[in-house]
Amino acid sequence: MQINYAKWINSSSLEENEKEIIFNLSETEKNECFSGYLEFGTGGMRGIMGLGTNRMNKYIIRKATQGLSNYLIKTCGEIGKNKGVVISFDCRNNSSDFALETALVLCANGIKTYLFSSLRSTPELSFAVRELKCQAGVMITASHNPKEYNGYKVYWEDGAQITPPHDKGIMDEVKKVTDFNTVKTMTLEAAKAAG
């Protein structure tokens, strides 16, 4: 817990107000927020929103998306990059922000990206992956979990949630991303300018 906490409090990636929030956490809250990483399991990940390695936030979303990008490039090369990834989101708190963070990391990795402009259901994402002939899809949702939660689900080119060997391959690549400074991202303006 202390190592994860120290990395975050000293990270140049975090904004000053975020560091202040982390600094003011109680010992119990620090333990809950920094005791390990939110696990990327079969299908994706979900958790309580907040700052920390064991919470859903833009940094964990970026880490997961960098791992997904690395896997897609490693296994599918230029074909996968050009087929792209479609992203949708539901009405949960922060879903649209997390979807945009996902898109900006994919774009920074040179992966063609489609982002829905408004709320969509999971079946619509599945349809879009197949209709647009994408390599993968990401749905930002925590399904039936309480409002404090959000999630990140990955779908493959068949429109279904990831299954072996893709689930393990993506999980392995996500685990390799240990420094937020190695995550590629860009601004929305730069992404639009790049097409």
C-alpha cells in the first residue's frame, strides 16, 4: 500500500488538487484506495470510483487502455489499428469522461477510434463493433452495481466480451503498464486534427 501511495503522491501525472485529496485521506481510506490494483479480469474491470490504484479513475482507465492498445498492436498489427475500436458509455457518473479518456489513449497509439456522442446500451456497442468491422470495443458501465461504481468492459471483433486467449493477453499487457508516464494520450483537439 505504501509503495502505491508514494508513487501517486509523487507522480507528475496527477493534478495538485488530486494530490491534496490523496494527502488528506485517513489511514483506512489510504489502505482501501492503494492496497493493490483494481484487477483487470475476464471481460474487463469494475470498481468504486475515486483516486487510487484500487479505484476507478482516469488514470486506471488510461492504464487499462494502454494495455489494450499494446495487445491490439502486438497481435493484430496495422490491420487491427486500422480496423479500430468503438467506445460507448452509459449514464453512470463519469462514464462519458472515462469514454473520452479511453478514446484519447487509443488515438495516441495510432488506433482508429469511434466514440459514441451520447448514451448507448451494451447491445448497441456489440452491434457497432460488428457493423463497423472493428477489431474491438469498449463499454464504460458497471451494469447492476451501485452508483459509486463504474466499469470498463472489452469486446472483440465478434461483438462478444473477450474470451481466451484475448482476455489473458490483454490482462498481461495491462499488468505491464506500471508507470502512468508511459501511457500515451493526447488532447481531443489533437485527436480530431489527426483524423
